Amino acid sequence: MNKPFKDIVSAASRREVLVVGSALAGTSLLVGCSLPDALSAGSKVEVGAFGPFLKFSPDGTVTVISKHIEFGQGNHAGLAAIAAEELDADWTKVKVEQAAANAKLYGNVNMGGTQGTGGSSAIANSWTQLRTAGAAARAMFVSAAAAKWGVSAGEITVTNGVIAHPSGKQSGFGELVADAAKVAPPEAPKLKDPKTFTLVGTNRVRRKDSAAKSNGTARYTQDVRLPDMLVAMVAHAPKFGAKVKSFDATEAKKTAGVTAVYEIPTGVAVVANSTWAAKQGRDALKVEWDESKAETRSSAQILAEFKDLASGKTPAPDDKKKGWKGFDSKGDAAKAAGGTAAIDVTYDFPYLAHAAMEPMNCVAMVGKGPTKLIFGSQTPTLDQINTAGIVMALPGSIQIETLFAGGSFGRRANFQSDYVTECVHIAKKVGKGRPVKLVWTREDDMRAGYYRPLVHHAVRVTTDAQGFPATWKHRIVTQSIMKGAPPGSPGGGGIDFTAVEGAMGSPYLKATPIVDAQLITPDAGVPVLWWRSVGATHTAYVMEHTIDQLAKKAGKDPVEYRRALYQKAGAGRHLTVLNLAAEKAGWTTPAADGWTRGVAVHESFGSVVAQVAEVKVENGTPRVGRVVTAIDCGTAISPDQIAAQMEGGTCYGLSAALFGSITLTGGVVDQQNFDTYRVLRNSEAPTVETYIVPSTAPPSGVGEPGTPVIGPAVANALLAITGRPTLSQPFVKT
């Protein structure tokens, strides 16, 4: 691609982001019911009279357009319920449709206007938009009914999808849709008082995708079958950073069904008329790799280098961008290194794979008409931008049909759109608009990188006469997830806040008079990415396990110790969930014979979660039986789905804490499949009880906050059992 075109695409992308960001900032309350020129200009998405989020059919069906992908977290039901509540719609007649790729209409207001799903933000960033869209549409239907019946709009009620007047006249949405479409939407529709909600906050909000996923009609990328479609697989380098030096495709081309073999930037692609033929052809390839710029260190070597940086054995680079950066400081930092330490420990966390049930895959058509992608796109805007650079088109011209995806946990969203661009490169070589489906095996997925980073923490704490923290020195060493991010994004050109979230601003640091907390992000050749709960995956563990060690040192009960610190820090929400979890778990009563309780509390994505885990050790391995969870997540849209997310997040976090580890030997990833990357089995899953703090505050995150708390809760139970801290993960060594 020539430089001028790069500049054109880059400039266009920047303009899109600026337009989306400014437009949404100015019209977020009206985006559901009016369409500013800034949003509609150049849009290829048809928007009806009720705005970009709602459609009404003559048969009475209400369709809510979701700008967020559904990959198992249940957000489609929650998003639909928000609009349905303000509409007073019949929930049984509400369905959900996935939005097209169009950041001008469907930008995530928590992501600067980029269209995407992540950061547990789907419900939170759509809350006002969908409430406003629903309220506006309701007002339009009421106005239409009033005009048609010759009555006052104030006399009309809407209940369960029935528009009615005391005179006995009534109608459904379907019968009035044509009339309502002619009504000008109100500029500031009146929203309901949350106290009057009849759908939101109830267990009537059930998932809309359960039937399709049960009977096999739900459509995933692997289900896509198109006329004349080809299937591709790619031979990737065994070491990160290696490139193709040469390859021999003679035997691969002899494989029945193989149609072509191409070199692409990430390896050698084998294209065939079936998945099996593509795999057989790939197996027959002979590839020689140029490893001159490859990562050749083992994960143990990388960790050792991180430790040397934290201890000062290896001096940090004399460079503001590459050296230590303070993320939390208070008082005389020099004093944090002095005095007699009550706690002086280090923690180690391995690389982690996302291990989504559906490996990465994509369908692309390039060369005849607009480029089109069909797959589970988590960040359509990034996928459009990255695709545009390959096919030499403007980002807005790239069409994306977003399907269901079988999990993500962060893997399907990265700045490079790695597997997506791989598919596009192949489809471009095939050309003529012929569909190409890229398929990754589990082994491809497991060894492709973009892991949760390897992390090292060093913590030194001194205490006052009462045993509470007096000074806190903290060092974090890890790769930056945000390396290469645009300058305006979190961590773009500055401190990577995704590496310190959960430690920075912790109530424990707020309650400590002297704090010296710093981060350094050395480079390594292993691609890294956010992983469910991002920085909290390690910071929650360090903060919570350190607190239990301090409580033990002070001879205080862990719950009482936390209560005192939360009161000192003014952390009311933390105190509330702690008290709720402790009460429901029966903290002050003895656990069943053989079981010991551990507690942990953490805030992430705007929500605060407390967990009490009941643990025993069997044959040297921790077993978790019961987990009592309390969460403050603002307004609860669907209590049942919140409980489901707490259950899933707890099992995901427990799996990582007990077993999760990606290791490298000589730069080669050791794990390939679930036989070597151990995950929690059904028989090992705990019973999870969930209690939700009542609230009328706007909703906050649910998908991720349940993940990082279980690890330290279990570690704290083990501390009570053995008297020894658990300073590295996974707990079960292989």
C-alpha cells in the first residue's frame, strides 16, 4: 500500500472518531429519537422514523437494535428490556437485532465513539440512549392515538403493549405504527421514575437467544455456508515475531481439495474447498522461518528480568517513556522504603489464554463490490479501519455482518484485528468477491498470543501501632496492553492504566498515609491483550491477599480489618458489599467441618464485588465448595442474568487462579489444547450465591467484576488454613 493512501485512511479514521465522539457527546440523550446531520451524513444504514435503535412491525413486534455483540454475556436481553420498560411494551413481543457496523450511529459512548463491546460497558453506555429511545417512541404512539381518537394525550395509558383510553378505545403498537411514524419525536421525552419500573429489575427479563442456541438455529461464524465459499487455514510461525523465509507447497497443492497456497504477512495460507482439505494441505506444507527478530526467551527468563527490574538489580531505562511511572503517591515517598516492614512480598502471575469456546474465525469477501465481513465482530470500527488499509478503501465502506460469538473475554478485540486482517489478506488474494472462511483450530487459537500479560508485583508495607498500613511501597512490572494505542486513549503515550487499575485509587491506599506506587512496562515479543477484568486480574489479588496478611500480622479478623480501612477511606460501597457478603455467608459462625472461609472485595468497571469462599484442601489441591457473592452494580436490569455473570465470572477466575498458565520454552508456547491448558471442570465448580445491593443509580459493569475476586478469596482461606501466603499463580503447579 502506498504512503499517500495510508495517510488518507488514517486521516479518515481520525475524522470518523472525532465526528462520532463529538456527535455523541452533544446528542447522547437524543440519539434514539432524532438523527443529527453529523450522524446521518454518509450513513448506509437505513434508519426509520423511530431512530436507529427501534423498529415496529404491523404485527406488533418491537425490534430493539443492539449496537453490542452478544457473545454469551446476555446483554441483548438487558438492552431490549431497557427500551421495553420505557415503551411499556409486551416483553413477549420484543426481539433483538444486531446493529450494522456504523460508528456514527452506534458508537460506544464509553469508547470515545468507537463502535465496540468491552469493559463491561454494554448496559452502562446504552442505559440513557435506550431509555430515551423507548420514551420517545412511546410518546409518539400516544400522540398518534390521541389524534386518531380525538382525545387528550394525557388521558391515554400504555400497559404491556396496549395503548388505551378510558372510553374503551385501545390499540397495539402494530395498528398505530404508520400514524406514529408521522409524529415528530419529542426533543426531551420524559423518562420513568425507576420506582415505577415493572420489567427492569425483575426476573421476567430472560434471554432472547436461549431458544435459538438450544435448537441450533443461532448463527455463528462456523455455521456460515455461502455459494462457492472457500476455507483457509494458516501455518503460523512457532515463535512470535518470526517471518516466512521460504516455503515449499508442492505436497500441499497435491492434497485433494486444495485450490491455492499464498504467503501472507502472518504466515502461509492454504485455501481449499473444505476445512479438512485445508488442514491436510497445511499439514503437508514445508516452511522455513526467519527467526532473526523472534522472541526466543522462555517465560521464566522474562519473569526473571521483570523481577530484577522490580528489585533494582537491573536499572530502569533512563527514559521517561520506558522508565518507572508513578500511578499513586502520597506523603514522603522515601519513607515508604524505610522502617521495619510488616509485609515485604512479591507476587507472580503467568500469561493467560482467553480460551473462548469458539476459536477465532472470520468470513471475508473482497474484490467485487464493497468488501464484506461476516463474523462475531467485537469492535466493528477497528475491524473496518484495519480492513480498509488492506483493501484500499475508506473504513465506512467496509460492511460487517456481526454474528453471535462463542465467548471472547477480550480476545476478539485488539488494535490490530489480527485474525480478521489475516482473513482479509487471503480473501484479497482470492479476489472476485469469492467468500473465504478463515478457520483456526484450538491449537492455532491457544498459541497465537494476545494473552493476559505476565505480571510481577513487589509490595512492602509498614504498619502503625494498631497494625494498619502506615506506608505502602508498590512496584508493578508487566508488558503494556496499550502499547501502540492512539495518543488520546488510556495508556496511549503515557501510563498504561489497564496495568494498574484496581491498585491505583484502592481504598487501602487511600487509608495509608504514605504511598509510593510505580509501574514499568518493559517490552517482550509476546503479544498481550486485555483479559476478562483486565488489570484487576492481578491487582485485586495483590491488594486483597496483602490485606489479609496484614490482618493476620495484626491479629485482627479480616472482615473487621477491612471495615476499619473502608471507614477510614470513605469507601461506603465497599463496606456495604462486605457486610452483605459476610452476613449471608455467616462469617461470624463456624464453617462446616473441614471448610475454611476467605474473603475478598474489589471494585472494577464501576461495580463493587465482595466474595466469601469456603475452601478445603484435598490431596494437596484447593477445593472450593460455596461462594457467597455480594455486588453493587447500580440499577439491576436482570437479577437472574447478574447472578449468571457472577457464576460464570467466578468459575473463570477460579480456573485461572487454580490452573491457568501459558509458558514459553525457547520462545515456543508449550500449551496447545485443553489437555495442557487446564480449565475448571463442572465437577470442580463451586456453588455461587449472589446478592445484589438495591440501587437506583445508573447500571455499572457486571460481565467482568465477578472474575478477579475469587482468586484472593481462596488464597485468603488458604492463608487461614496453612498460615502461609500464596504468592504466585496458578495454585496447582504442573
